[in-house]
Amino acid sequence: MSSFRKALKSRQRNHHERSQPASRKHLGLLEKKKDYKLRADDYHKKQNTLAALRKKALEKNPDEFYFNMINSQLQDGVHTAKRPKEEAEVTEEQKRIMKTQDIKYVEMKRVAEAKKIERMKGELHLLDADRKQKNKHTFFVDTKKEVKSFDLAKQLNTAPQLVDRVYNRPTLKTLETKTIQGAADPCSVKKLARQRDHQYRILSQRIDREKKMFVISQKIQTRKDLQDKAKKVKVKKETATSAAIYKFESKRKR
């Protein structure tokens, strides 16, 4: 019966942990056992890590070399891989567009640019563009003497001043029978040439913009495809001018 009374909760004493003595109040709260346990576990964990690293350094081959030794650097106490600026995977402009725009909007803008490019190409014909591949026209003669005395203007039946033109090169008969249409004075010709060069610059800018939009559209689509839980292997990494290429595991359709 006495043991039962001792077991009663009403007769049990509450356990009170020792508090900091008054003479040591300036040192703060008295550390309890649970606080000491946490501090001790953290200390031993660090000591074990240092011991493992020390053993690894002693057993390491001094002639061993890793490319990561020269391809990484320490930033804020963390080893990070070096990456040249010219090989950045995603430019700041691509990041901004991919975060704010949807793939349908990007594709719509790309198609609009492509239509404008085709229309400008139809108007300009790219006749005297710098990047256009030069045409080759071969003339055949019978003897070496004819090669030395070969006259291109006579062969093309046009004026010598028009031989270097790749377009609007009328024959002598056309020049004799018809009047010149359009600008004829040098000032007007130079003005038209400047306008044509300006149109070519605009066309070049539109082509570059269309390529950028195409790359952004591919990167957005790749990120959507990666949400699939199917197994995949990266074939080609992402660059600033192309999206990453993944090979997905084939699935049998039921």
C-alpha cells in the first residue's frame, strides 16, 4: 500500500533544474545538459570531419591531377566552377523573356518577324548584299589569243561602265532604243544607295532578332519537356545560341 502511495502523481515532487547562482548571474543562463549535448555532438562531428580530411590528404597521391583544380575557384568560402562569359548558357535577355513571356507569345513574335523578313527579301532581292554568295559566269574560248584579247563588255553586249553591276545591266540596243527611267543624276543615285543600305541593315537586324526568338522558344519548350518524369539523358548542353538536347526513354504506346 505504501508503494502505491509513492506512485501517486499527487505525491510526486516536481524536478527543478539548478539555476545560475547569484554570484554568476553576469555569465548568463546556466547551461543545461541538453545544451551541452548539442554542443558536444557538434564538436565531435567537426573533429571527425577534420580527421577524415587529414587522413585523405595524407593518403593522396601527390602526382594526381584533376581538371577541377584549375576550373574552380573559391567564392564566399564555397568552391564554384569557372565558366567563361562567352559560353554563358542563358543570356540576361533570354532569362527575362523566358520568365515573363509564354512560348505561344514568343512563337507568334518569331513568325511575325519571319514574315517581315520574307517581305523585305522580296523587295530588296539581296542583289548587292555583302554576305551574298558571288555568282560565277564562265566563258569558253577556243584559243589562248582570244583569252588575252577577251572583252567582257563586248561579250555581254553592254557599256563598259555597267560591267560591274549584278543587276539593271541593259544591253547596248536597249540603251539606244529606250530612255532611262528613274534617277539618273549622281546625287539621286547616291541617295537611293544610302536608302538601300539602310534597308539591308534593318533586314540584318530582323534576321538576328528572329534567330534569338527561335532559340528562346526552343529553350522554353525544352524546360516544359523536362517536367516529364521519364528517364532522359543530356546529349548536348545548353548554350547562348542553342537549347539543350535530351534523349528520352522510348515508351510503348498502348
